[in-house]
Amino acid sequence: FQYSRGCPHRCNFCASSKAYGKKYRTRSVDHFIGCVEKAAERAGGEFILFFADDDITIKRNAAIELFDRMADFPLKWVGCADIAISDDPELMKSMARANCEAVIVGLESLDGTILEEVDPFKAKYFKNNYGDCVDRILDAGLPIYGSYIVGFDGDDESTFHRIYEFSDKHKIPKSSVSMLVPYPQTKIYDQLQAENRL
């Protein structure tokens, strides 16, 4: 399912805002819940709903309403949200009540210098301690699927060790490590093209 499109963040590697625009927009909660009702009828029992959204929580109040209504269905769900949910206990409680199976959080890098270049928004959370943010999300009953990217300038073999140690220390149940891909029209693509490094 896709509830929203667009992302106001400006991560230098991400092609999503180029494809869907920076303006965040959603379906109405009523319309989306109608789709969930049809899926529940077809499933005839418990099912897993996957949100194909880049971030389902940007419109906080609408997200809380959506999750509160989803809690009435025999479903579990997986979707992407930003590290900023760690600052919002009410939102996290609503997500957990709706039977979140996993929340995919783009941590991207565990190097503050890289994050400053990649996404200053996330760099702010890194400075305030990524670990504490992750612990708050897990303590709210939301299993994290940590998402990392390797291949930035400054990454080396030790990057993999940092990811492993961080994930182990904070008991992150699932993680993925992706290779940096400079998609056309992204800021990092333009940089690497100008430096003749594509």
C-alpha cells in the first residue's frame, strides 16, 4: 500500500524526492482505511500490510489517526519512518498499538562527518546520540529495521564493524546494508559526475 508521496528531506543520495517531489501529500485516512478493509476481507484472517511510503509519519496527527484506526484490523504492518519519531512517545505508542511488525529507519551512516554531508537533519540526531534515539523506539515496542548505506567518501572496512557493533549494542533486531548508488538527478550524482568519478 502507498499512503503518501513526497519527502521534504534533502538527502543527497535519495532519488525519491526527484520522482515524487518534495511536497508531502497523503490520501485521506478514510480512503486508505477503505482499502485496508478490502484487504482484510480478501485475506480472511491476519495479514501483513507493507507501506511503500518513504515516511508514513511526516503528517503526525494524520499518522496517529491512521494507526489508531488500523489497530481495529487483524493485521501487522511494516513501513518506513524517520529517526525523529524517537521524540514523540504518543506517535510511537499509536504505531505499536497498530501492531507494527517492523519500522524501517534510515540511519544511513554512523559517521557524523558523513551524515553532515548526506543529511544534516539526521546529523542533528546523531549528535544528540543515535543510540538513545534507537533505544527509545525499541522501548516503545517498535522493532527497528536499521537501514545503512556504505560507499560514501570516508567509509572503509571499519564502517562494517561500526554497523555491527552499534546494531549489537542496541539490540536492533534487523538491519540492511546497501551500497551507495548515485541515481541520476541526485546531488551526489551531480557531485561525482563533476569530479569525473561515475
